[in-house]
Amino acid sequence: MAPVGEKNDRMNSVTEDPDNDSQNLWNSILTEVQSSSASKLPTSKSVIVLGDNESGKTTLIAKLQGVEEPKKGIGLEYYYLNVKDEYRDDQGRLGMWALDGDTMHTSLLKYALTEETFENTLVLLVASMTSPWSILDTLEKWASILRHHIDRLRISPEDRRDYDQSLVRFYQEYVEPDESTSVTQTSMRRDVNPLHPAAPAVAEEDKVLLPLGENILAQNLGIPIIVVLTKADAISTLEKENDYKEEHFDFIQMHIRNFCLHYGASLFYTSVKEEKNCDLLHQYLLHRIYGFPFNMPAFVVEKDSVFIPAGWDNDKKIAILHENLQNIKPTDAYEDVIAKPIVRKPVQRDAEVTVEDVQLFLMKQQSHLSKAPSPGAAGESPVRTGSQTPKTATIGKAASSPTPTTVSPNKKMENKAGAGGAATSEGMLANFFNSLLNKKSGAPGTPRPDTAGVHAELEKMTKTTAKTTRKAHSDANPNGPTAS
């Protein structure tokens, strides 16, 4: 312990020196600014979402944002996620780029992924479970587009090698988290980039890093990738409509996990409709990009909510799925087992019109004519035989009438002529249609009247009509014409 006098002298010297006080004040201010800037969330982080149209990219982003109505656009779209650090009471924004599913817009990728933003970018490769036969083709297509774009970036060989090695170390240093603790493999230090952590200056002697498998990171793009299989709720539809069995989904999962091993990617099965793994994907994004704590282990039990973090999977774990394949071989081609169903569109044909039989048509016309009212005198039957003359019919009617009736000669002639003409006309039509019916039917024993016979019959009827008319005039004027 220092003497009392010496202690007092030291305090007086510090108090009396104004330069020392100002220096201590500036040091405290700089220290506070440095600590506060180190705790703030970086604003340069971003996510790029790639996938075909109708794969659910926009709906997935809206779910991560907490927006109910997604807004769709064309080309290259920009969104952002509000990020809150509950441990340090800090907030920030995570930018999200969504590229149009049409490959003609792939040139716009240069605005989202550049040499400067490469180390702070994560990529989501999105495919849909509604069309499982095209999942592998979709993932391979967009991975190829991403690889082609990265190869064109002007990244120095040293930086590219560091990016590749950071992903290898992430796999090698992966430790499966425990749900009971919040310990994770990524530090919460803000001066460390969780996407591409730098290699330690001095290797830890106690830490042994095992070599990766042959298939793991065979295509190392130097950028973290997450494969998201959207619309996992379509699995139940595939079971009902396409007769998919449990082994079909195991076969699909086996091929997708092999793809993820090949590119060092994580895997998520999500469903916005049923809200499966959407929140988990949000937490994992913040864990990979900002280093937030994450303690969820891999989950492969339920076929519609699979989650496999990067670093957990390997060939031996994938081989467990082979045991569930009964009628499918693991070596079978994917497109042979998961084939696209053939949809046959119904051929639209014009409505068929059935032509009515000629004989039936003629019989209907005959029946219609027989029921039609006669244009002759009222009260007379419209159907008459050809042998009955108007005079006979009139006499018979007059004889049966109990009361005498006086009729003018002119009126009587008109009635008789009209009645006789109507009867003759109806008889002609009846005979004509009967001759046609007999000719068409061709019944055995029935004579077929030819055209000459029909003409002869019509000529005979014409002569009979003329004779009847002359007879009617003679009856009306028995004394003949009178001289003037």
C-alpha cells in the first residue's frame, strides 16, 4: 500500500494537468463509438433468390417478410427483411433480390451479385413439389447459371480460394446443436463474417478436421447455398392423383440430398399454405448471415417438412433411404421413376345431327295433311275417297235433312265446285304420297309404280276434275244460256 502522502501527490498531479483530462475524455469517446459500431448489424448483407416461374419465390419472400399479399413483378425485383437483434437490441435490413424465372433475364444478375457483394451474399435455389419430375432439372439449370455468372466475376484467385476454403471449414467444423442449449458453431462477433469466416491465425492443436467425402462440395462455388423445396403440401395430392408411395418421396429426397452435397447446400421443405418450416428458414438465414444463435438439429422424419443444415449430411446418412426402396432401385434414372404424367386433352367434336328416315318423314306429312282443316264447306269431313262425286254427296245430304233448305243457284254451284275440287285435290295428294311410300318401302308383293304411271294417274285425275266442273255448270243452268 502506498503512503498517504505519495497517493495525495499523485492525485493532485492528475487533477492539475488539463491535457491529461482531455486525453482521457477522447479515449473514452472513441472507445464508446468503436464498441457501438461493432455491435450494429451490417447493412451490406443480401440474399439472391433463383428459381422458375410459379415455383413460389414471391410467396416465400412475402412470408419471410410477414406480408399477406405478395407483389409480383418482372425482371429483377428487390425486397428487404427487417432484422432485429434481440440480444444487443439492434435493428437492420437484409436485402433480398428475386430474379425472374425466364432465363432471358439472367443478364440482370450482374446487378445483384458483384465482386464487392460476393462475400456478403447467400443464394436460395427454389423448386416446387407440385412438379417433382422437374425438380432436379430446375436446380441444375439455376446452379449452372449461377456458376457461369460467378466464373465471369473478376475475383482474384486468392480471394476465390479463401471463399472456397471457408465453405470447406464450415462443413468440417460443423457441430450438431443441442436444443437444450444455445451454443452454436458461429460466433456472435460483429467483426467476423459468418458467411466467410477467416481461417484462424494459429491452428488449434486439439481440433482435428476430418477430410470431406468425395461427393461433398464437388462443385464449390465459394458462396453459401440453401435449396428450398416449396409447396410441400402437394405431397398429399401426389399420393391421391399420381399414386405416389412412400418410396417415391424417399427416392426424390435421396436425389435432392445428393445435389445438396454436391454444392454444399442446406435443404428445406417448406409450405406457406400450411406454415411448415417458414419460421425455421427465417431463423437459419439470420444464423448463416449474421451469426445469430441457432439450436435446431436436422429433421428427416416427416416427408413434407425435411430440414438438413449444411455440414450435417453425408453419403452414409443418405444410404439409409435405400432400405425403404422396395420396387425402386437406387441406381434407377430419376426421370424413369419420377416421370411426368401424360395429360390427354379431350378432343372437342361438333354435336352429331341424326337425319330422320325418309319413310318416317313422309308418314308424318301424310298424318299432318289428314288432320288439317278442309278449305271447302264447313262441317264436311276433310278426308274423302276419290270415287265419291260432289253431286252424290250433296244429294245424300239433302235427302237426309229433315227441313228443306233454299239455296241460290250460284251459291250452290260454288259450294259444290269447291267441295268437289277439294276432295279431288286431297285424293290426288293421298294417292301421290301412297305411291311414294310403296316405292320406297319395297315390300315384297307390292308393285312399284314407275314415273310414267304416276304421270298417267295425275292426267286421269285432271280429266276427272274438268268433267266434274262441267257437270256442275250444267246442273246450275238446265235451260242453257238465254239470248239477250
